[in-house]
Amino acid sequence: MKKHYNIAIVGGGPAGTTAARFATSQGASVVVLERDREIGVPVRCAEGISKEGLTKYVDINPNWIAGTITDFGFISPSGKMVVFHSPTIGYILHRRLFDHALAEIAADMGAEIYTKAYVHGLRRDGSKTTLYLRHIGTETEVEADIVIAADGIESRIAHLAGFNTKLSPKDVEPCAQMQLANIDVNPNRGDFYLSNNWAPGGYVWAFPKGENTANVGLGISGKYAGNKSALEYLKDFVAEKFPKASILTTTAGGVPVAKALDKLVGDGLMVIGDAAHQVNPLTGGGISTAMAAGKMAGSVAASAVKDKDISAKRLSEYQKQWDKTIGKDIKRLYRLKEWAINLTDTDYEDIARSLDGLTPEQVTLVKIFKQAVKKKPSLVIDVLKVFAGF
Amino acid sequence: MVIVNEKICDLCGTCVAVCPVDCIELTEFDLIINDEICIRCNICIKMCPFAALTSKTSEV
Ligand SMILES: Cc1cc2nc3c(=O)[nH]c(=O)nc-3n(C[C@H](O)[C@H](O)[C@H](O)COP(=O)(O)OP(=O)(O)OC[C@H]3O[C@@H](n4cnc5c(N)ncnc54)[C@H](O)[C@@H]3O)c2cc1C
């Protein structure tokens, strides 16, 4: 590890390694510091992503594609299933291999990546920032012109850097997930179970990873958290729906379902990915948005270094790009999420019933959501804007 | 004070994200709660996906 880099990135998830790739490709010297012993492990993710959300940022490699999704199933509290044929293909990833691949691409371009490198302090001083870290047990320091905080939902480093990353409970979904084996699943259909008995204010997902195995997990709204943990909800669900399953993994996780931060840059500082709440607040999907932000921030950071201007003003180019693209959608999706966490089981049944008799080709997300927001017509525009084409 | 049950904690960091006073730190291998900063709001306890956190009144 050197003493100084143009850009130091805290966190080796998709946000951090994508930023590293785009910054090194423009000639900046870059280091990525990852706390865990291995990039991409543990996997705290259902591993679903749309083809478009993936291929915009990386070429597909069959090694890390676990399966292809062509349909979605929505299951109502009473067990009624509405199948929706997706016009765009989705993939289920092997996140461990995928995160490795993103790191390898960045490393091939010249980024230095370190694991077991836990950053615990940050000091901004004139035109540089010092990071204090423990690397395999040894205390050390790294200096950088620009620090990019890509430290995930915890965002402790982003917060130390002055970003307002604190999440209120209603803007977080505590999650639990198991990889189940020996279960009967359609390998090309991703299922969503909707009931406040299964997952209040959230949903249960069952995303197939091949023939007889799936990521089955759930998130509950932080608004309803406290009496029963996400894990307890999941155990009950699995006992009800997949009583014979073998459980290959059990993991916890949190998803920010918040508005994106107002301020994404400071002098010599940037924040990206989950740390910046750059997640679709309705679905909890954040892999693609993390890569999007990584690409924008990495490119802007490298050109700012080249121009020897690392001021917040210069770096705000990243924020401008974000705000006028994905940032806009996230605002709409946030309004939908604020409404969706209050849906009752009767609402879910009504929606399922209203779509009864339609073929999977006839069901569209716009139809589902238009039906769902009937009682709140002010949201119809948001629905049309974010789901047009689906 | 808030106690971590290390046998249950999955080191996911959700508690760190919601702590309003930044008194929780997730290192390479453990979760540390700084009781001097903690304001006993118990948000971390409620939000833990695995119910690994509990509050304990200190016995003096
Ligand atoms: C249960 C669950 C299911 C999900 N399912 C999906 C899904 O199906 N599809 C989808 O698109 N998204 C999903 N998501 C969201 C998705 O996983 C995240 O949005 C995505 O991983 C964000 O990428 P990131 O790089 O910002 O953060 P992360 O992937 O969380 O990476 C952050 C990294 O920073 C490291 N770090 C943190 N602090 C420090 C420090 N102080 N020093 C050094 N390193 C540090 C962490 O160890 C971590 O590796 C899910 C999330 C959860 C919890």
C-alpha cells in the first residue's frame, strides 16, 4: 500500500469497485479499502437485477449468472397468484462471483484493492484527506486527494466525512434471507409474497438459483419493527411454505429505502451506493444504482484530479448527473413506497382479484399499480412515469 | 446499556446505520457499542434483523 493516492475508496461493493474502474481508466491512482476478508462475502442479497441495469455497466459473463427470469409471480395473502410476464429479462446473479469480477476488472486496469482493511477514521486537512485504517491487524494511514465513501448501509465513514447518512427507522428495511435447497420452484420466475402476516410493510421474495434452490428472504418496514424480528418472520414463512427445505445459508441485512441524500459531495469528498441511499426504495434493489453512481463519481473524480480542482463545486458534476437521471426516479419511487408500506391484506386481495383472468402477457406493472393506487389517485402520475414500458 | 449477543449477531451493520449518535462500530470481527455515548433510545434493538441486541439495566 502506498502513502498517497489520487482517489481512496472505502468499501469494495459494486459501488466502490465500479468507481475504481472508471477512475483508473482515466489515469487516476486508486486504492479500494475493504473491511471484510473477501470481496463479495458474505452475500446479503437476493441477487436479482434487470438485464438493462446490468449491461449498462458491465459485460455479462455466464460464470456469475445463476439464472434468467422471464416472469414474476405476486402471491396474495390467501395464496392467489398473479403471474406477470416481464417485457425485460432479469437475472439472478452469483453475487460472490459478480462482486469478485467487478473487483478484478478494476484491478486489471490498475486499481489497488485491499481486503481486511478496516477504515476507522478520517481527517480532512487542506487539500488532502487522511484515512486511518487497520490492515490485517496493523494500524496505518493513507492520504488521498479525493475520498469516495462507498461503505454500504452503515455509512460510518460517509458520516464521519460530513454526509447526513443517518436513516430513520421507517426508511430502513431489516431483512433476513435463507438459501433453500430441495424446494419446488420455477427456475425462470421470481416470486413476491405480499401479506402483513408474512412481512409487514415489505414483502417476501423467492428468487430461484437454478432448479431446486432459491434465495428466500424478506424485509419488513422499520415502521413495524420491534415485536418480532425479520428472522422470526422468515422462519415462520419457511415453515409454512417450504417445510421440507434444507437451509444452506442464513444471513441478515438492512436496506435503505430512503430519499437519496441531498448532498453527495464535499471538498475532496464523495458518497455513493447504499451509503448515499441510492437504492430503489420501492423494491430495495440497489446493485444497478450503486454501479451507476460508481461510474458517475469515479469518472468525475478522475477528471477533477487531472484538472487539479477537487472542490465541492467541481465534484458536484456527479451530483448533477445523478439528480437529473436516477435521482428523479427515486423521488417518485419513494412516494410510492411511503404509500405501499400502509397497504393492508384486504388491499392486496383486492388487487389480485381485479387482475383475475388476465394472462401473464396482459398483466403489466402499470396495471397492477394503477389498480393499487385507486384510492390514492395523486400517485397515478408517479406510477406511469416509473413503470411506463413495464 | 445495550448488549450484543455475539452468538446471534450476523455483523450486518443495520444497527450502525440507524444509531442516531454513532455509538456503534462494526470492525473486521466484532460489534462495539460505546455505552458512554449511547442515549438508550433502543432503536438498534428494534431494528436488528436477528434480535441480537438487548438492553440491560446495569447492576450497581
Ligand atoms: C437482504 C438483501 C437483499 C437484497 N436484494 C437485492 C436484489 O435482489 N437486487 C438488488 O439490486 N439489490 C438488492 N439488495 C441491495 C444491494 O445488495 C445493495 O444495494 C448493494 O450491495 C449496494 O452496493 P454498495 O457497494 O453501495 O454497498 P455494499 O455492497 O454493502 O458494499 C459496502 C462495502 O463497504 C465495506 N465497508 C463498510 N464500512 C467499511 C469501513 N469502515 N472500512 C472498509 N470497508 C467498509 C463493507 O464491508 C462492504 O463490503 C439487497 C440487500 C439486502 C440487504
